[in-house]
Amino acid sequence: MNEKNSELEWLKSEIEKKDVEFQLLKSEIEGRQKAMEDESRAMMYMLEDANESIAEMESAKKRLEEEVEINKHLLMIAEAMANITDIDKLISQVLECSHKITGCDICLAYLWDEKREVFIPNYSIGLPYILLPIFNTSPIKYDTEILIKAFANRIPIIEEVSNEGSVLFPYIQGINTISIIPLSGRKDFLGFISGIYRKKPEITKKDMKVIEGISNQVSTALEQARLYRESIDNAMELSHKIETIQVMNDIDRSILSSLRSTEMLETVTMMIGRLIGCDRTTVVLVDKEKDGFIYSAGFGTDIVQKGAVIPFKNTSTTEVVKSGRYQYAANLREIKGLLPLEERLLNEGFLSHIRIPLVAKNEIVGVLNLGSKRPSAFTPEDLSTLEKLAYQIGVALENSRLITDLEGLFIGTVKSLSSAIDAKSKWTAGHSERVTKFAIKIGKGIGFSEKELRDLELSGLLHDVGKIGTYESILDKAGKLTDEEYKIIKQHPAKGAEILLAIKQMKDIIPGVKYHHEFYNGKGYPDGLKGENIPLTARILCVADSVDAMSADRPYRKGRPMDEIIAELKRCSGSQFDPKIVEIFLKSI
């Protein structure tokens, strides 16, 4: 019994111990559960805080991205203002950036036209293609309230549009709000940028500050660009005036240095092409005997060949001669009943022209013509310049005519003198003119210039001027000359040179006259010159003189036929005659 009681006591004691342990374990579990609940609640609070932080970060990130985008476009505007001096390019760049900064649906730019006193459309973004023609042809006057307010305060204006639509842009439908960013210089209007919103925009004070900054910066840049353009325009105008003066001086020198009208006119027309923008410059001279104009010089058209006659009845240029006034056609397409020449010019692509009369001694002697393949191509300044040039050309033509008359008189006098010398003997009549013709053929074969041919002509006509003092009895003698008579004949080249020496204008022809009897082998007279030491003109005259002498009848013999003369030239080539001159003469015949 006692043992059972002892076991019960022990069992009770163990149960109590286990109960204590259970209570302790339960208390620990409850503590842990509470701790876990507290930790869970803490974690939930932390998670809520983290979500709020993430949302704030996303919002901050979005704001930062917007700020970066705005700053990027502001930087682009700054770079455009710093590097671009072209106004149109500057406005297009600024408008691209402003469109993205302000977030408007349509962005329009206008520039102030001081002469017309209106704002002229310049550039657009977002405007429907169908409305572009209306935009480009719709200037805006400075008389609307929103523009007056914007420019009075020089600050951007944002206003809602009434149901009736915008006064500034009546052709654009569905406008809710418009903004005006004024562009002002120190004194004058420069233009404005307008943003058009189809929904009400959310624009903060900060946005307004940005827009105001754009207005100030773009105004400054636009004024600088405009000043730069004005300086370039002034520089170009000054350069053009300097070029005009230089060309006018070149034309003066050309007129003064050229005695030939054709040469002078060709030079002048080319210079006018440098001075005035044109596609055609020509000069026609009046020829009343041929009842038309002679196309004398110029460039730019092939419908009439130089030297050709244009009948008075075939061109309206005749009106210039009749009226004595210049003629201007802005567009030949708009003129009905064109005469044949003008119709051919139109078919060749010429649309506008200006014609100036050329006057010499109060008589219209020709017409200066300028043509362009653009309509309305000439300006009042061009007309003023051309009138001055036409006066100079008229004076030059008169001087050229006087010089030509003097040269004609001079040549006529020389020919008369030559004929008088040749007339001393019936056997030598016409000799100098025939020699001159042979000599000119040789000179042209060599490639002589116009002046060299003219000097050669004079040398040929006067090569025997020294015979003026030779007795006719010697010239007409039928038999062989005595030594004394031959000595007298041999004096005529030197005497001819002495006669011409007193005439200043004859200095270039004296060598031909003096040495035309020198032989290539050095056995001629008067000085026994040899080979290339004999002046070229004299070597030419030696061949030409001998050919005519052999072909003409003389009192002591009959003239030889050409085949015998050719044989004689070949036989004496290298001894009496320069072989090259002989070869050129034989080719010429």
C-alpha cells in the first residue's frame, strides 16, 4: 500500500513538473508568437513605407526625366543661338525645341516685316498639311489684344480661346488655349512664337519662367542674327558697288585702249555680264542703208549670227531707235503679238529684257540689249548702271568712227601716193597694190595679228616710195642698165626709209621698206643682211615683190607664167628668198 502511495506521489510530482514545463513552453511559444506578430506588423509597416518610397522615387524619376528633357531642349536652343546666324534656320531650331518644351499641339513662328508693318509667317510644326498654304499666305497685323498685351509687357501670354475661335488663327479649328511668346529687340518688334493647345494645358509658374526665358534668349539671338544679316547685306552691297566701280573703270580702259569698235564692244559686253546678272548681252548697230540692225558683239544667244542683219520690221528694238528711250519687258510670255525676233528669244527661254539706246552726236547708232531667263530680272539700279555704260559706249563708238575715218583717209592717202609712184612708169602701174595682196596672203598664212597685217599692208604700198626721185628714163629703159643706173636704182630702199623716218606713225613699217631687197644669203642691198637678221616683213616683201616683177611685162621682156615663177622661187629658195616664206606663199596660191 505504501509502495503504491509512493508511486502515486512520484507520478503526481512528475505530472506537476511536466505541467510546469508545459506552462513554460506555452509561455515561450506565446512569447515567440507575439514577437512574430510584432515582427510581422513591423515588416508590414516597413513594406508600406517601402511602397510609398518606391512611388515617390518613380514620381521623382519622372520629374527628373521631364527636367532633363526640358534642359536638353533649352541647351539645344542655347547652342542654336550661339552657333546659327541664319534667321530661318535659327527659328526652325528654336521652334522644334519650344514645341517639345511647352507640349503644345501646334507651334507657329512669325517675323516682323518693318516695311509692311505686319508679322510674316516663317515656320510651323504640327500644322495640318492642308492648312500650310493658308498659314504661309496669312500675315498678322499688330492690332489684336493678345499681341498688344504681350509686346506691351514683353512677357509670354497664355489665354483660353472662346467658342467663336481664335482671332489670330481663324482657319484652325478646335483651339482651346493659345500662348504668345513675344520676340522683341531693344527698339523694334522681331516676331513671336505661338503655341496652340487643343486641350487645356497644365502650366505651372515654373513653366512660365521657362517660357519667359525662351522669349528673352530667342529675342537676343534673333536680334543678333538680324544685325549679322544686315551687316552681311551691307558688306555685299558695298562689295557690289566696289565691283561696279572696278568694272566701270575696266570698261573705261577698254574703251580708251581699243580703237576698233568690234573689239571694244566684245570686251564691254563680257564685262557687263560680270556686273549685272543676265544670260544674254548683245550690241546691235543701226544700218539705215540695209534697213536693219547689225549684230555686232555679245554673248548668250545663237539665234542670230554676228554680222547678220536683223530687219527693223522684225524686232521691237526698232521702238528704242524711234523713241530714243529704253525698253523694258518683265515677262515676254505676257506680251501678245510678239515680233519674230522676240518670239525666237522666248522660244530660246528668255523671259525678260532691257534695251538701252546708244547715242553718238545726238543720233542713235545702236542698242545695248540684256536678256534673262527669269521674269522681272532687272532692277532700277541695273537700269541706272546701264544708262551710264550706254553713254560711255556711245562716246567710244563715235571715237572709233572718227579713228576709222582717219585711218581710211590715211590708207587712201597712202594708196594715192603709191599709185602716183607706180604711175611714173606704165610698166609699174598697179605694182605696189599687187605686191601688197601677195604679202597679205603670206602674212595671213604665218598667222599675223590685225596690227601686223596692217603694218604689212602699209609696207607693201610704200615699199617703192624711194623711187619718187628716180628718173623715168631709167625705169622705162628697154635695155640693160649701166652700173651707174643700177647704182641709182639700188638707192631707192634707203631713200624710202629716209622719207618715212620723219613720220612718227611709220616707224614700224620702215624695216620692210628699207630691207625688201636684202637676200637670204646676204648678197642683197642696201646693208647685205643675211638670214634671220633680215626683218620678217622685208623677207615677205622680197618674195611678193619678186613674184609681181616676174609676172609683169617690162620694156626689156614679157611677163612670165606662174609655173615658171614657181620654179624660179623654188630655185632661189635659200639663196635669194627665205625658204619658209616661199613655202607659205606656194601654199597660199
